[in-house]
Amino acid sequence: MARATPLTPLGVAALSLLVEEPMHPYEMYQLLMARHEDRLVKVRPGTLYHAVGRLEEQGLVAATGTDREGNRPERTTYEISGAGRDALTQRLQDMLASPVNEYPAFPLAISEAYNLPAGVVIDLLDRRLQALQEQCDFLVAAEGRVRAKGVERKYWIDMEYQQTVLRAEICWIRGLQDQLGNGQLPW
């Protein structure tokens, strides 16, 4: 079946899980949360079920069976299809090779920050720095845990990338705060 649109980030995450083994969407959700993948892709149980449904409509996954445990609702287990593997491979290649402007909010906020007093900007950036440092600390601790467990680096390399990006942003913000505080950047 032809795909009209490229895989969404959630579609990529779902297909990647199904490469590991067949599973049902709630199991996928639990695994994504246990791995803290919600720091990489916006995921909720409902959206994941819809994403898997779209993947099935596109022929990228196939239902392998339905089971029920006790009073729980029926759960359909899915596996990735050959077309799904091809689509995942192609999308990952595109994502790795081609930079995309994802329009994050912070560059817009910083470009319009001149509308606020310098002291307010410095204080708000202090709050941002605290949140960024907490994220970085979380990633450093998570990296320590996966290293201690002997998990291969290829499975958590994104943590290194995210730490590098966070540290760069922290450094840049501190420099901006210094420039605002000492008058080097007139406000």
C-alpha cells in the first residue's frame, strides 16, 4: 500500500519497537515510558493506538492475534511488515541526513525578548537554566545506569546528543545573561 505521508515520530517509535518483537499498543506505551522515550517523542496511550491503526491501514504493521487477560479489554498484537521495515529504514535515513527546522519555541521567545526588561529576561533565563540543568542531570544519571547495566552504546547514543545540546544551550544562556548583566548587550 502506498503511504501518503512520511512516518511521524510516533510511527517511527512504534515501528522500532516492533522490530524488537511483536507487541500490543499498550505494551509499546509501557516500554516507551519505561525507557523514557517520552523525552524524544510525544506519546500518550490514545495517540499510540491511533498511530498503530494508521500504520496498519498503510500496510506497515499487521495484527497477529488478539488476546484477553481476565476482565481487561482485548489486546491486539502487531508485528512489523516488510513494507514497515522498508518505511522505517527510509524514514530514519531521511531524518539522519536532512536537517529540518522544527520551529522550537525558544528561538522565537529569545528573538522577541527585547519586549521585556533585561532584569526580567535574566530572571526567566535563570528558571530555564535550572530546568535545563535538571534535564541534563537526569540524562547523565540515566547514562550511568545504562553503562552500569552494560547496555550497548548504540541503544542510548541519543542521551549523549541531548546532553551536548543541553550543555550548549546552558553555556549560551549564561553568556547572554552575563552580557545583559554587565551592559555589554544594551537592552
